[in-house]
Amino acid sequence: MATEIRVPTLGESVTEATIGRWFKKPGEAVKVDEPVVELETDKVTLEVPAPAAGVLGAYEAKDGETVGVGALLGSIEEGGAAAAAPKAAAKEAKPAAPANAEAAKPIKDDANETKPKEAKANGGTPPADAGQAPSVRRISDETGIDPKGVQGTGKDGRVTKGDMLAAAEGGAQAKAPAPAPTQAPAPQPPAAVRAPSAPDDAAREERVRMTKLRQTIARRLKDAQNTAAMLTTFNEVDMTEVMALRAKYKDTFEKKHGVKLGFMGFFVKAVIQALKDIPSVNAEIDGTDVVYKNYYHVGIAVGTDRGLVVPVVRDADHLGLAGIEKTIADFGRRARDGKLGIEEMQGGTFTITNGGIYGSLMSTPILNAPQSGILGMHKIQERPMAIGGKVEVRPMMYLALSYDHRIVDGKEAVTFLVRVKESLEDPARLVMDL
């Protein structure tokens, strides 16, 4: 008896995922709860565990395919069914079936398996759209190119993945024009087609499909630029007092709380104080309304190998420095391991990003929509400063606040940043809630 492996519930507003990779091959033994396949959504990467122990059967969805919630991914056969799994794997390994067949092998299109039944049902001639490979449909969805208008080089004139890629690059033209519509369609923007590289350069290029997460990052950042009236204001903060306080108490702090005392806790506390004074920076636009949020869910941008994620410290105003540092440290570890839950990256009201850990001296961060403000931290650098009529070398950091000018005025933005600066240059204000 086989136990099905299906796509789990992915979280609020997430309806599909892409197969990242299979950890096991058909025919290999698996243990219960052992990860068998990795799924990539537009927010997180998650591993699907084996629902039972046994032998992995044939893949129902291959690497790179998009699947919906509840879709069948594969199955776990009982130990006695081990002999069946290798047969399924061998069938899957036939050169006529893989979804990523190269265009250089035109007679081995990945839709051949569906052809006999469809041809029989149509008197020996397959319908125009029958048996299209998933890869062909996927490229069609991404580029807007209709496979019916592409010269097919596969068996019986079928359109292959290679044909679609060539068409997208301008190397193939429609063999026959599509029937004229009865009504003129609304004009559509042309699909962005990359100009082909010179042959010598093309041989040294590598084409890699963007992950769901990277596609979402790209889309959201561009949407933020297109939607918000984004503007950035700058200031600088003298980190002398914070650094002195940290140096004095970091050992005691770590012994008591089991976590290192970093700078981010001070920044989160300073931001919350400023948000209370300037509530529009903690608000968002909803149609013709402004939604003021009387709670403080602070997002902390974390860089990972898969891309940037922003876990949220909820009700950060109710946490002390130790609570904030523990939460951020936990987020950082799990973000790098791909273990963050989708719900942990939703609902933020303001975001902090720290490019300084990578050496950035100045930047203009992009809003994390629909939020109206994001604070950019940068590298601490010693610089000569005029202090009381004398020149002193001080550890200075540039701060950048990007904000939505539709609801945050320049005066409010500058005041917000000054409030953050004042709190950090006199950290006792944070302790005394001033």
C-alpha cells in the first residue's frame, strides 16, 4: 500500500510552489519524517517530510515544476514494494519523457507519452494543443508566446521546449498566423525579449531560472517604486555612548540572558520611540484611507543565500533589549537555514535593514510595501567631528530613512530621524522612555 506525498498548506495567500529539488531518488529507502523534497514559494523555502517509512516511488512532479496546494508529489511504497520503485524510476529515465529535453533532440519531445491516446481519440491526428509539454506551457505563460504560432521541430511537428526558447530569443517565427479574432483585443505590452548574445559570449553564459523567492523580491521592490512617492532623508549618529554602554555590559548581559548584546536592539527601541512620536511613519495607505497602527511590529531584513527575507519582531514595544536580541538571533539562524514560517514574515509595520554588516557606508533603501518607512543602518566609521569647538575622532554612522511622501511629510520624516539619532546618542533616554 502506498502513502501519498502531497503539497502541504503553504500559508496565507500562498497557493502554489515550485519543486526545488528531490532529496531522494525513486527506489531509495526513506524514514518517517525524513525530508524528501524541497518546495520554493514566493516567500520561503520549506522541506516536505516523508509521511511514512518505506521506499520512494516515482516522482509525480519534477524539479522546476509548479504545483498547487494539495497536489500529488509522489508516494512512499511499503518495504515490500521496493522492486516496483526502480521500475518506475527506469520508466522515468527514458529519454523520450523528461521535461527538460534539449531542443537538439527534436524527436524526443517530453510530451510523447500523452500522444498515443490523444491521436487515437482524434482519428490518428493529435489536436493542435494536445500533448504540450509542461515546459512548453510554462514558457508560453512566462513570455506570452502562443505555441500554435511557433515552428515545431519535434516529432509530428510538435513544439518543443527548445522551439519555445528559440522563439523567445527571436530565432523562430510563427509558421502560420493565428486566426483573426472577431473582436480586436486590447493592446498588450510586448514580452521583454533579451537580445541574443554574440556566439562567443553565448557559449560562456549560464541561464538559471529565478527562484520563486527572487521573483517575488524583484516584483515587490519594483511595485514599491512604481506605487509609492518614495523619498529618502539622511542624518548621522554618534555611536560613542551606545558602544561604551555595550562594551561595559556585554559580558554581564550575555551571562544573564544567554544572548549577545548587539546594536540592533538599541535601534529597534529607538525606532519605536520615534514611531510613537511620528505615527504616520507607522501607517499605510488603503485606497483613500490612511490606516494608523497602534502597535509596533518591526521587520528586520536578513540576507540569506536564497535572497533577502524580513522576519517580524511582533509587539517589539513590549520587549526589553534581551527579548529583542533573542528574537533577532533566532530569526537570523532560522532564516539562513530556510526554516522561517510564512506567518513570521507577515504583518510588519516598519522595517530596519543593516547594510553596514557588509561594509555599506550609504544607501537609499526601498520600502517594504505596504509600509511607509524603512530605516537603513550603515557601517560605523571613525571620522573627525567638531565637538565643543574641538576636533575629535568619533565612531559615526550614516542613517537613511526612505518614506512614502504621500502620507509622510518632509518635516515628519526629518523629525523621525532626529528622534532616532537623539535616542542613540543618549541611550539613557531609551531606558527612561523619554
